[in-house]
Amino acid sequence: MEGFTKQDLDTGKIKEWRSIVTLIVFVLTNIITLFPFHVPIYVPRQIYNILIDVLSAIRVIPPRRTSTQDEPTLDDNNGKIKPFVRFQFPLNFLTAPLIADLFLLAISAIGRREVHDGTIGANHISPIDIMVFFITLAYIAISIDASGLIRYLAFKVLQKAGKVGHRLFFYLYAFFFLLGSFIGNDPIILSGTAFLAYMTRVSSNIVHPRAWIFSQFAVANIASAILVSSNPTNLVLAGAFQIKFIDYTANMIVPVVITAIVLFPFLLYIVFADESLIPISIKMHELSDEAKARKPVNPNIPHGRGNVDEEDTMADGQEGQLLSLEEIMNPFLDKGGAVFGAVIMTATLVTLLALNAASQSKGEHPVFWVTLPAAFVMFCWDVGFGWYHRKETREIARKGRLEVETARAERALREEEERLAAMAHGAGFELAPMDGQRHSEDKDGGSGDDTGSRQPYPTLMISENLDQSPESSPRMESSFSMLVPGDDQNSRPSSHTMTAADEKQPISTPEIPKSQVEANKAPNEVGEKDRTVLERSSREDELNTNPGRTTLVSLTADGYRWLQETFPTVTAVVAHLPFALVPFAFCMFVLVQALVTKGWVPVFAHGWDHWVDKTGTVGSIGGMAFLSVILCNFAGTNIGTTILLSRVIQTWVNIHEASRVPISERTFWATVYSMAIGVNYGAFSTAFSASLAGLLWRDILARKHIHVRRLDFASVNLPIIAIAMAVGCAVLVGEVYIMRDNTPYNPTRGNP
């Protein structure tokens, strides 16, 4: 193949120390991707305070606030100021590959060639073209999702199936498969996962959502194997081996469709053969006539449903079920946006297939030349639609924000009263109960001392929460949000189970002023810690009564909120584009290219060559399928696996070209398409990090109070991936023996 040199096939370089370090770094990077964690970084407090004060002086951030920015100053609970400020630096699939590349650059293990080939491209793999193509096509797909089309169609499927459990399971299975083969797995996971979470919550006899959510995740990833445009792994593979899009689909559609057909009864009657999972008859709560008549609100508008969003996050029992029922039985649909998006997507895919099939030179016309203009047209439509309806959306957002502010203030006040009552009870004091009547008396200027009636903290809590974009962002779940997790992304307790009602996360509340209790203490009972807390409480009260000045942060927050309220669809779609994929893919391309130049990929290719010589075509299918699934879990997601295995197969071809011993057409294409099956199906194997879609799926379920443990994910998926891979590979064996022969493979001819 073009781009390879004799040095690239030299395995003697693996004895050099830089080559050994490169392999170790690659392995460690993949381990960190599989098991991410946080590293504490300690900064001297004086340096921290100087930096904060400088940023505050130039109005980048607001002045330091005791309860927020100085919160880490207390050493545990002893009230002492720490000499250092601790920050948590995440090591995950975004940061680990980047740090690995920088480290290899620093020790000169890689240089200009590796960076160039890993970003600009080499050997028919062009990372920039692939990323632009995928991001632009993803904009169209997610815009269709933001219009409410997927949830609306799922609602229609639910209506069509009625209350017959097995029929509904089949309809949803077929619906997700057909839609996923058209627009890819990400939009299905974005809306389909939330839909199933709501549906299983409002059913009184679906004890556990396991059958529905795992089946949806599996079928979405199976469907994404049909079209090149449905998954970035397919783009890498098609580019590496110069496969025309129509040829790829023609070779993949039969194994994938048969896999989906065989897998359905296996799921229904073997894996999830329990009436508590898939009941014969599903009993759902009924939606009131008032709720049915209510006009659905665009979920992309911040606080569009007012306090309903807050209640949906916190409510359990019947109230939460009613909110979920309204979400699925009265869905929002932007008909204009849905129709226009479907037309644009259809035209784009048809144009891609036609131009790619007619192309004589693979690299002459990059595929993003089609998707980029299409995405721009879709973007213009979304902007125009948002501007035309700006008055309506701004009014909805304003009313919803006021409702949320009121609800949060009442909740914060109630929590503070309960805490003060508990503190007073522990200290031996009796406080009168503070109920709703007491609230109204306080608002009307009722009796009570100043210390007891002052409630500064709820106001602070409201303003901070509302200014945070994640809280006010649209209710669609983001594929980028998993990149910058809170403290929890990788540290969720392993004891979490997958229940919809019992897994409510406790609402964490910061420490509040203890002035009411301290006022009742004798002076000698107030120690050093108490005085520290009281002083900080008084400073916090002063900050609350004097709003901060305008800063770059506040202007950015206001600007983002204005964009959300004026262009809700555009803001939602851009926020949910898989931008995380871009730096991750580039860094993995560079790492794999380092393995090529350091002699490790030729070593792997020689090992693969020995395997194929011993086992033949059938062995190549089974071996590559097994490798691709396993490496999805241990080699930096299915994208990293595709990059690595594509380079290995390319080197394998070059080894045979150098030895003048050709590979047969049957064996070569059996290897390539078994890898295509493995990297798509491998997403639902044993680890969430086997694919970015798996991380997104887990985070969406967690936000819906369904927590899937790593062990549960692996144990449930193990029989599913086993039967799916067995069926797919068996069909592929028959296909290659029928459609291919043993003529020598010619790399310059591509896929016939």
C-alpha cells in the first residue's frame, strides 16, 4: 500500500528504549481510558488567592465568595484554613491520550511524521476529513432529534402496540433498528434511552427496565453497522481500505439484518424471559384529559416546563410517574423542523452514496464536501426558525425561570429550617415548627428576631444554580457532557442498582450559616471554629445583599442564556454534538502511528499472518471478530480499536507484497468485514468505554435515576454479544464463500 516504507516493516526497532516506552504508554493510556480517575493537584493558597484576585480585578470572574471559592479552605471540619487548595484533574479518555502524545513528543519517541500522519492523514486514512464528515452529519441527525421526531415516532409506536407487552417490545425493537440504520446510533441513544426510562417508570408491572434499555442499546449499535455514515468506525474502515459506501453497505446489510432477526427471539424468550421484565400485558397509568389538552413545550427551551423539570429530577412515587407519563404521552414535535431535517438527511445520504459510487479517485472529492453544505443549510433553518419564534420562546423561558426560582427558594428555605431545627434539638433547645403558615408570616413581616428571620443562603443558591449552564441547558442529554464530568463520572458507588424509583440521588446542600443556633449559645460556648463560620456567614450575607459587578463570566452566562432562549434548537444541537470525539480520535491516530513507526504494528501484523496461515478464511473471520470485540474494551473504545486494527491489516498486506505471496480476495475481505462487525457490535460487550455511545447511554440513564453497574453491564451483555457475533460471523462465512474467490487481492483495485 502507498505510504509504507521498508522501515515501517522493520520489527528490529522494538528493541530500542523509545519503542518500549511507546508501547507502555499506549497500554497505560488504554487502561486509563477503561478505568478513568482523578488526580489531586495542590496549589499554594497564596498563589491561588493572587490568581483569583487578579482575575477578579480585571473582571474576568466575580470577587471571591467564602461559601463557594473558599469552600475548600476548611480542613475537614476543624475550621482551620488549609495552606493548599486542592483541585481534581481528570484522567479519562480525553486527557490521557493527549498527555501520552505530549510525553512521547517530549522524549522524541514521536516527531513531525507521526503527528502529521495522525492528523492530516496517511495510507488512505484522513482523520480531518473523517471528523468534519462525522460532526456535520451528526448536526443534521441531532437536529432531527431536537425537533422531537424520534420521541414522537416512539409515542406512535407505543400507541400502535397498545398494552400487549411482547408486541410493544417487538415494535420498539424494529423501530430502533430501522431508525438507527438511517441516522446512526447516537440520536437513538439520545432520545430513545430517555423515552424508555420514562415508559418503564410509568408502567406499574414492569419491575425492572433492564430488558428494554439493554435491547435498545444493542440494536442501535447493530443497526449502525449498515451505513458508513452511521458510525465513525465505519468511516475509518472504509477510508483505510478504499471501500465505496455502496459496496460497504452491500456486504454488511445481510449479516446485520440476519443478526437482528435472530437476536430478537433470543432476547425475548431466553435472555429476558421474565414477565416482570417484559409483561404479557403492560399496565400504564392514564394521562388526565387536562394533561392531554395541554400544549407540549419545546424541551430545548431552558426551564420550558417550569418547575416540572425540577420535580422530574427529584420526585418519586406517583408524582414522578405522572411527570414521566406526560413526557411520553404528550410529546413535543416541531413538524416543520422534523420534515425539513428528514428531507435534508435523506438527500445527503443519497448524494453521498451516488457520488461515492461514481467516484473514480477515492481521495479526489472528500465526503465532507457533501455533508458540510447540508449541515449549513440545516443550521440556517434552525437559526431562522428560532429567530421567527423568539418572542414566544423568551416568554416561556422567563415564566419558567421565575417558577423555578420560587420553587428552589422554598425548598432551600425548608431544608434550612429542618437543619436548624435538628441542630437546636441536638443542643437541647426547642424551636417552634416552621410550616407553610410560618413562611407566609415571615414574608408578611411576622414576629421573630432578626437572626431567625434572615434567610440569605437560599438566594445565593438560586442565583448560582440558575447561572450554571448545565442546569439550564436543554433536557436532551449531551454526548459532550460525559467528557467533563462532575465528581461522579467515574466514582459512582458500585452498589448502585438499576431501579427507577429507589435510586434518587440525595440533593447535596452546602453548609449554611449557623447564626440561629449560635445566637442561643453562651459566649464561652463559641469556639474558634464557630467564630470562623460566623465571620464567613456574615461576609456571605454582605455579598448576597450587594450583587456582584459585571464580569466576563457573567456576560458569558447571560449570552449563553440569551442564545438558549432565542435559538433553543441550535443551542441544544451544538451542545450535544460529539466534539469530544475530535481530540480523542486525533490523539489515538497519533498514538497508533507511533506504534507503526516504532515497529510494534509490524510485529502484530506478523502475528496475524501466522494465525491466518494456520486457520484460513474461517479462522480469519473468527480471530478478527474476537480481537475487535476484546480490543473495543481495552484499546481506547471501538474507534481506537478500528484505527489500530486497520493499521495492522494494512501492514499485513504490505508484508505479503514485500514477500510476493498474495492474500486471496476471500481471506482479505473476510478479515475486513469481520472487523467491521466486531467494532460495531463490540460497543455492547463488557465495558461502558467500549464506545462513546456506551458512556453517553450510561450518563443518560443515571440522570433518569437508573444506575447500571459495570458488572451488570458486562453480565447482561455477555450472552447478547455472544449470540450476535456468532450469527454475524456465521452469515459472513457463507457470504464470502459465495461472493468471493481465491484470486489474489490487489490493493490498488479496492473493493470490487
